Amino acid sequence: MLFVHYPKCSTCRKAKNWLDEHNIEYESRHIVDDNPTACEIEAWYNKSGLPLKRFFNTSGMVYRENKLKDKLPDMSESEQFDLLATNGMLVKRPILVGDDFVLVGFKVKEWEDKLL
């Protein structure tokens, strides 16, 4: 599994601790140093079954500064994938990518249902 996270994010740290406590193996990837590509985000989106908006860090400064709440409805999916690929701080985290699932954000019940 691939664990995409931002180490300074408290939610990401909780998710990492949860994975470690449950002895779940994963490959760790820093979302800012190694930002997901548009192709990766599109593949994760297609695998996740989630709305594309869930992949945006809507509470982040970059999202707010760029007034993306108003711009996203007029953007195509392709444009949104490209935008997410420009800055790891735009992407909701953590993201856990398995063979047949993608979890976005850390909700304990969701992670338990998928991993335990």
C-alpha cells in the first residue's frame, strides 16, 4: 500500500500511528516533496468511487487563497487533475492507496472497515 501524507499534518500523524499500531505495511510518500501527478490522481479518483472534490484540501490556505470554491464548478475533471498535480498542499491527505481501494482523509471507521 502507498501512504501519501504530509508529516507536519496532525491527521496524517494519527493515520500513520494507526497503521503502525495495526502492523499494516505501507510505503510512505511525502505529498509535497513528491506531489502526485495528474495521472496518479485520476487513477486514484477512478478507484476511490469518491467525488473529485474530496481530493481537494478545502480547508487549506492554497485552496482558499486561489478561491477554488468558486472556480472548481467551472473546471473540467482534466483541469482539476492538472491543478491538484501542481501543489501537494492542494491535495486532501492522507491518502492510502491499496490494490483495489483508495481512502482519502483519515476516518477510523472507514479504515477499519477496509483494512481490518
